[in-house]
Amino acid sequence: MFDGRRAHLFPGDEIIVCFGNRYAPDQYEAQIGTDLLPCDLVAAGGLAAIELSRHQRMKPPTRITPLGILGDAEGNRLNVMQFGVQAPEFAPTIPAILSLGTSMNAGKTLTATSLVRGFKRMGYKVAALKITGTGAGGDMWIVRDAGADISLDFTDAGHASTYLVSIPEIEAATNRLMNHAAAQGCEVAVIEIADGLQQLETAQLIRSPSIMDFTIGTVFAAYDAMGAKYGFDILTEAGHDVLALSGRLGRSPLGVREAEAATGLRVFSPWELQDGALMGAIRDRAAKASAIKGDRWPTLKALAQSVVPDSILLGNMVPVGMSATESRRIGLSGTSLARDILACAAHHQMDIDADRICGVGYGQRDKKRRDWRNGVRPRQWVTDFGVIELRVPRLKNAGYEPPFLGMASAPAGAVKAVIDACPAEFETAIARLLSSLAPGRRGQEDLSDLALNIRDLLNAARLHGVPAHDAAPAPSWSRTPWSGDEALADEDEALDDALEFEFGLNGAVADPAGRRIAAAE
């Protein structure tokens, strides 16, 4: 087989596989035997070992009988190490972002894949690397499909599996992969480290000075809030700059809220990562690292000087100095000031439209009433600043659809759509948003900063054709990610099964905007 597809095996088939150890909490634990007696096929990527334990949902592995050791024409044994990339092992000089997680299948692979898409959106040549785990095609195919210019894993460095491989050997293999990627012109790398932080090699690698030297940030994928909090604490203690959370945690709004409150970090969805929502934060970390490392890291300096599109920066604005918990306490989502303003304006406009159609204000009695409100229906509005959950008024007789849904979206175009539909109401909505931040709850100075943030947002929108607003001094703000949803399983789970399981779709996978991004056979 040369195409990597999964093949059906029948009794009596002769196959070529690699001996290797296996560590997979959701599947098998296995180690290489001391002889050529019958053993087990413990990974679909083609790994032979003796099963020691397995997850209860797993069936017994396929039993195989070794016929011998594969050799070359001269009778020498063949080893995967002989086919690894040839590159120096000195410390690499391109930066990397790490994708770590609580365990296998926590969402590390889709997190890494989404980061690759984010870098590609910014125009960078990016390498996708997986430096530990068990050899499997799916993890490399998905990052390649996401646009990675180079996609390599530990098998390309000569290891069929990294379980029980020494840390110095893994560090050397990582350096070879990084230097090979740099030689091919890559400017940044996204690195996935398999399994959870308690796994033998991972627990040591997250404290490796060699790995930390080229790492400028880490994104952590978790199953739940407790795992997110524990992982964040471990990584922070180990010296990591944890940029954000992601993974399966994002499928639970309550879990997201718990994790954000416990860690002070934001939870990214895959779509937000793919749209580049972390690029502002990554650029800031690159600038800090570049100031320390100097001119010997030219790609780091270029990353530090990158220009992040307005739609990304504006979409990540949050009130100055306000945590997720604080912002929710006063009625904001705690994820994006631009999105909160837009949602406030949109709901204000829909209330006005509903009153106009009914011929009377909400809750008022009038003989001239033409229609009645009949609850609300949820709608998702995909904007430049993320997905906004709308509560669209439902009317008893008339069918109502907000006029701004479906408008073309450009940088700041989502703001322009609402302003075009209701310019006066937009200003009123902002006033209502500001009034909710009473000085009694927040200091007057913070309230002024928030007002400047809003003014700056409107001024930036004006540059793209939005009606003029009063000028204001440029404020400072923090750039942080948004709330999230789901993540793909990693390791060697079948890609089509993972897509169906995670997204609940047969065949096509689409993001909230309805864009088709993958199709399972």
C-alpha cells in the first residue's frame, strides 16, 4: 500500500510492519517482545508489539506471527532510522507554537491544524510537526490538507513510536525536524506533543530547556474545566506562556465558562483559530522573544513585525483590564467587545423592527395593533468578529428576518452592516451598553477606557466606509481569544469516524458559516 488508506486484512496475508512500543490510554499499551514469537498489531499505522493492557471499549488486537526481520540486498537489517530526514541537530532558529492536551483525543490535532490555517491566513510558510506518539497517517494528512508547507512527525526522524525513547533522543529528533523545515523555507512551526501531561515522555518534554528555547507560546486542549485548570497550572509552573484553551472543552458552554473563570484564559473554537484569532497574541509573544534573542532569529523578528488584519484585532478587543468573570457579571460575554457591541445593536434593531410590524411597542395595548410577538427563535449570525447568537422575534402573523443577516462581510463589514441598517439605533445601543457599566460597579477610569475602546472600534470601521464618528485617542486593549466548540480526535483514530463523531455529520463537515471544509468517504 502506497496511498496510506486503511486496508482489510485476511488470515494468511503477509504484511510489513514495524516493531515498536505503544502508549495509548484510549486504546492499547504494548511493548516489544524479546523474540519473534506471535505478537499483536497494536496500531493501525502498522506497529507490532505484545499487548499489556487495553481500554475496555477496544476489541482484542489482531494477532500476527513474525516471519523474520526485513533486510536489504546485503542482508543488513532495515530500521526506520535509516530513512529519516537528514538535518543537523543544533538548536533551531525558527519559533514554534505548541499544541498540548489533557490526553489523547482531547483535540490537540485539530487545534494544531487550526493554528496552521491561522498562520497560512497571515501569509506565513508554516511547518506542522508531531514530535511524539505512534505513527499514523491521519494526523499528517489533516495538517497537510490545512495548508502546511511541511508536515513531518517522529517517523520522519526515525522512530516508529516514541514511547520509552529517551528524552535526549526525542530532543535531537525534534531539532532535526525543525532544522529541516527551516531549510525548506518555513518561518514558524506548529508542534503537537501526543497524549496528556502525565504521560512519561510528555511530562519531561514540557520541562525540556531544548524545547522551551524555541517555543513562544502554548495552546492547551482539554476535555473539561478541571482538566483545563490542572493543565494550565502545570504548564505555567513549567514556564510555558499558555496563550489559550481549546479542544473538546469547547463543546460545552458551561464548561467554557468554568474553564475561563478558573484560568483567566479564553477558549478558542477551531474556526476562530483558523481565522487567525490568536495571531495578535502570537505576534506580541514573538516581539518579546525577539527582543531577547536578537538578530540571530530573523524569522522571529519578521513574525514580531507582522501586520494583523483589522478584523482580527477588532474582533478580539475586550474591555481594558476586565476578566471573563467580571465582564459576564456586568452583562458582556467576556470574549469580544466588538461582538458584544454588534450583538447589542442587532437586538436593539430587531426590537424596533418588531414594534414597527406590530404597530405598537412591546407590552403596550393599542387597538391599532397589527401583529403579536410569539417568543423568539435562535439564529446564528456569522460576522467578522465571530458567530453571534441572535434571538430573533417571532411574530404570530408576519414572517420576520433581520435585514442585516446575509450582508456581505469585509474588514469591519459586520459593524457596517448594522450601522447601514440602523445608524441612529446603533448609537443608542452603544449608549445602553455603556450605561450598563455603572461607575458603582466599575471605576470611572475603567469606564472611560471602555468608552475609548468603543470609539476606536467605530473609527476603525469608518476607515472601511462606515459613517464618520468623533475622533478619539488610541486606547490600549488586550487581545484574547473567543469562546469555542469542538475538536477532532488525534492519534490514529480513523479520520472519517472522528469527523462524524465530533461534528455529528455524515460526509460533509462545515463551519458555522456553512463552508464545506472536509468530506469523509
